[in-house]
Amino acid sequence: MRDPIAVRILLFASLAERAGARVVEARVPHGMPVGGVWGHLPDPVTEGCPPPDGVRWAVNGQWAAPGVALADGDEVAVLTPVSGG
């Protein structure tokens, strides 16, 4: 089994407010899909629920599908839908 990898998770809007930070550092299993980082966020962010509908992911500044495998040192952005008028 491979050692865990380090990823940097960027949070925006209400997610950052709930976390009390815009950046969360995490150690995750090697090759974990980007959508799996949700389970590595602080409890106040996830509130014990799955990611909200419409959440978007980016890896190293590029939009990514939730199944894209992560590598050591990747930067993941978690973006929730924005509503307003």
C-alpha cells in the first residue's frame, strides 16, 4: 500500500466561512478521486452530508470531474453553486 499524499484544498464562499479558513491541508489516500476530498474536510463544512448538488471541482487550476485521481501536492478547489440576482 502506498503512503498517503498531501493535497491543498481551497474553499470559497459559505464553505470557507464554515471552515473558518480558505485553505485546508489534508493527507489523503494515493490516487483518491478529487470528489473524495469532501470526506476530508472539517465537520462544520460537510455537516455530515454529501457534497451539495452542483458542486464543481478544479485540480491545479483546471476544471476536473469528481473521478479524477489526485497526486501528491495537488491543489483542489471546491466551488459551490452561486445564486443571486
